[in-house]
Amino acid sequence: MIKQFNVILLLALVAVLSSCSDSPTNDPVPDSPDNSDPPTLSAVIGYSPASPEVGMDVNLDATASSDDQNIGYDVSWSFTDRPAGSSATITGSTQPNAVFIPDVAGDYIVELEISNSSENVSDSQTATITVTPVEQNTIELSGTISSDSTLVDLFADPTKPDYLVVGNLDIEAMLTIDPGVVIYVQQDLGININGAGIIKADGETDNMIVITGENQSVNGFWRGLNIYSNSVENSISHAEISYGGSVSAGTYFENATVTIDRAAVQMSDVKISNSGGYGIQTRRNESEFPMQNMIFEANDLGHAYIHTDQMGYFDNGSSFDGGYVFVYSGDTTADMDIANLNGAKYQIMAKSDFGHTVSIEAGTEFEFAADAGLDINNGSTIIAQGTATDKIVFTGVSKAPGAWRGIFIGTSSVDNILEHVDISYGGSSEIGTYFGKTNMAIDNAKVTLRNVSITDSDGYGVQTRRDGSIFSVESSSFNNNAFSDMYIHPTQVGFIDNQTNFNGGDVEVYSGDTEDSGAVTWSNLNNGTYYFSESVTIDNEVTVEAGAYFEMGTNVNLIVSASTTAGVSVFKALGSASEPITFTGRSQSKGAWGGILISSSSLDNIMDHVLVEYGGGKDLATYMDAGNLGVYNDGYLTLTNSSIENSANYGVIIRTGRNAILNKTNVTYANNDNLDEYTY
């Protein structure tokens, strides 16, 4: 209540004194003052501004109201009518000064009632006024913002732009964009967050910020949002940025809706769509833009164009409508996790190098452009673990052998693993010095290949160059590789398990010695053949599984050495009646290869249920002629349940004069050009 007080002087003391007089008088007792007449109230309304706009505060003022007795009055504001669709309310409706925000253009009839019921007076007065706000105009922006500024949400209607960019806009200070703000940009114009600028555009889940072209009927209407500031305060969230990428952001750039160059910005819950070029692009590796829960849609050239070390900025909560994130080249600069793009693929445009620990999420797909490749460098680690239903894929953009170069693994980390991974269509060119064409090269490296599919290479499936690599091949698959499925050193034959399916292909073993100690098993390749293209010497203990099948190249000998620095070598070829072990020539003609030479004196040397055929193409050793099988000098061999056939010279040669011993049982011979057995 508003109250005004007057001082009323009552002569009560005189009245009291008169009533106490010792002498009565004849004067009448005066009547008490009559205060029962109600005050006269006057309700007066004022408001400002005189010409309000929708979305602006309208200030209501009742302080010009009055009552003639100055005892005060109560205030009550209300609407008696509003435009259709309005939900405006009056704030401070019982105060002399109140406010309302018109949300629709039209007539607002405001009533003011004043009363003094609190003083037991029932009279009240009202007044009404009509406030007619008009639609607020969109604010035009251009030029440079050089002091900290805020763009506020002017209109409740999300289809009406609060701001229109009518000239290129350069931000040189902090620009805060409030939730709900809608910005339209005219054709070919851009918004630049320059080195001294900061953008803080953080909307809300149900009140998004929108930055888009004035025309939204064609992709690539405006130039784009270009961020050149590396401030850690740059942030964009709960926003939509669309229809950019009309022209290039600058030299060495393509068209893009968002360009980030030597800059930093955090983005979350942002939709980037309808670019006339890329959704996001960078030009070099000095930009940082971690992202969460993004949406990429309908971008003409691709969703992003980035450096190798920026692949880790995409998260698995983002979504894509197909398409690519293009990776142009470069090295990693820190450890990173590469996420499954949920609808899109990474396209590697040139050679990319991993020099750190890189983990790849299940379901991630990589496609490589012509002659592009991936190098896992020394000191790095690759952890690519898919699942049976969500494999990691490395393949070519073109689905033809030789579409890309392949994967080069040159790191000795014991944590390297490729599991549930498909690698296909590599082998476009030699993958490295002293290497040929291959889907994968392993050079002085360590890696586990488990449930890996290696197919359709224009060269080898997997190739090594020397004996320094340690790898395992477990439950994998090879198919349709132009050369051998694997090209490996003799020390690596034991790295392959018998669950890997070679689909009729072969594992090629080039020249060299096995390790000179330890024991290994040469597995029965599942649907595969060992192809020894050069001579191999066994210096340790080798056990050959039943069913293993060996084809030998021209002039190739398999030699079980006499002794090594670690002891005597051992050869155990343990076939069975149903799964014999076969050593044959690749050309399947007499003399196609040299033969097997046993120089080891170990009593554990045994060949059981073995077929040796088409040898005899060269002398087995100094002072030993050609034959399928030779026991040399102090050599010892137990030969049982076996066949020696189709030699171009002798079947078996035993140098008994130098203490060689052949202990044989149930051995058959067929079609040998010289004696089946020759001792000397």
C-alpha cells in the first residue's frame, strides 16, 4: 500500500479538562469529527517505451495515481485482453512498477486497479490502457566486433533470424551467443573468429543456437564460420551450423562450413550440415577441436578434411549419414583413440604415420586412396580390436587388387594387436625398401594377428624381410592374394596356427636358418601349402604336424643341420595314415627340387607317414649325390611308414662310411630314376 500521513491535532486534553470542571456549564458537548467519507481515488497508468517492440520489456507505472485523503492505496495489474497466441504475463503485478514482455504483435489491454481495502475502505478505481507492440526488426551485423559483446535471443519464433550478417564479420574480442539465437548470413559472406577473438556459443538442448544461410534451399550459400583463435575458451555446443561452404576460406583451403586453422575449439551436440564443401576442415596439425555427440549430414565433399593426428577428436557418440572423414596425411603427435564413426568411414588420402599408441574402436572403417598407406613406426603401438560382428576394416576406395599401398608395421611393442580386422585390396606398389607389394609388411616388429582376414592383395598378403620379426597368426583367413599369402623367414614358420584358413593359397618361406635353440611346431596349414622358394636349414627342434603339405622350389634343399652352438638339431615329421606329411616339388616333375638332408645325429629324428617325391634335382651335399632324401655323415634318421617316389636320381642316400644311420620300417619306393637306396 502507498500511504501519505498528515498530522491531526486533537484537543482531547481540553475535552478532558472540561469534563472535570467543578462548575457545570450549559454549553453542548461538541460532536466527534466525522471521518466516514471515503477517499476519492484516481488510477493513472503510464508505460514506456512509447513504441515497444515484440520481445522488449514494457514498463508499467502506477505512481501517478492518488487518493484525496492521502491514506494510501493497493495496486493490482492485469490483462483484460491479449493478442491471439500470446502467453505474456505481468511481473510485479502488485507493485506500482511492473513489467511485461509482449511475445506477439497486437493489442494488449492492461488494467490498473487501485484500492485501499486494507484501511477498511471498500472503494476502488480502475484504469485501462492499450499497448500495441510491433514486431522487432532483425539486427544487421557486419564489420568488426572489437569489444566483448553478447548476441541475445530477440524473437521467440525460431524461424525468424535475430541477426542477419550483411557484410563479412570479424570477431576481435569475446563474442557470446545466447541460447536460442538465430543468425542468418547473406551469400558468400563469412564469420571470422580471429586471433584475438573468442566465440562462446553455448545453446541448450531445447533452445539451440542456429547459424545458417539466408537461403536454405541450396547447399553452400554462405562462406562459413572460420576459426583462427587458439583460445581455450572457444566453445560451441547445442548448435546447428549449416549451408556454409560457398567459397574457399582461404589459400590452401577448400570450401567448408567450419574452418579451423591453428585454432582451438571444443564442440558438443553440434549439427553441421548442408555444406557446399566439407563440414569441417583443417589445413595442418596445429588445431585442436575435440568433439562429442556431433551430427554430420548432407555435406557435399565430405564431413571433414583433417590431419592424421586429428582423427582422435571424433567420438563414438556422433552420427553421420554415410560419407567420409578425409585424412590428408601426416604423423600422430600424441597417443589417441580412433572412434567408430557410426555411419561414415575414414578415407586416408596419402601416407599416414602412427608414432604413438593408437587404439582403434570396433567397427571403425578405413578406405585408402590410390597408393595411400599406413605406417606403424618404431616406438608406437597399434591396438585394433574389433569383434566378430563389428570388425575393423582397412581397404581401398576402389575395390580392386592394388587399390592402395598397405600397412607397414615397424614397431616392436609387445602390445601390438590386430583382432577381428579385415585388410584387403592393398599392394599398389612396393611398401618399403627391400619389400615388395603386399597388404601388410612386418619389419623387425612384433604383432598378434588374431581373426584377421587378409585378401585381394596385388602382391603378398603378409611379407617380412628378415628374421627379427615376431608375430602370431591365429584363426585368421587369407584369400585371393596375387603372390603368396605370406612371405616369411624360416624363423617365422612356427608362428602360424592350424586354425588359419588359407583357402588354397600358400605360405612362402625364403632362405635362412631357423632359430638355433628352442622347439617349434610347423602347423598343418588349413587349406594351405608351405612353399619353400629357397633352401632352409633347421638348427633347432622342429616338429611338423600331421597333414602338413610342402612344395619346394627349383634347387631347394631342406637341411637338418649337424649341430649348432646350442646343441643338436632335431627334426620330427609326424604324419598319420589319414594325414600324411608331403614334401614335393612345386612343378610336380622329377628333379623339381633338391631333397631333404639329415646331418643331425639326434636319435629323435623321425619321419613317419611321410611322402617325399620329385626331388633329386641337385646334389644334397658335398660328396653326396642328388636324391630325394639323404642321411649325411653322423646323421641319424628313423623312417617309418613312408614313401620315396619320383626322384630324378636316387631315392635315399646314406653315407654309412661317415657313420650315417637310417633306421627304416615299412618304407616303399616308386619311380626313382636311380637306385631306391644307395649307401656309400
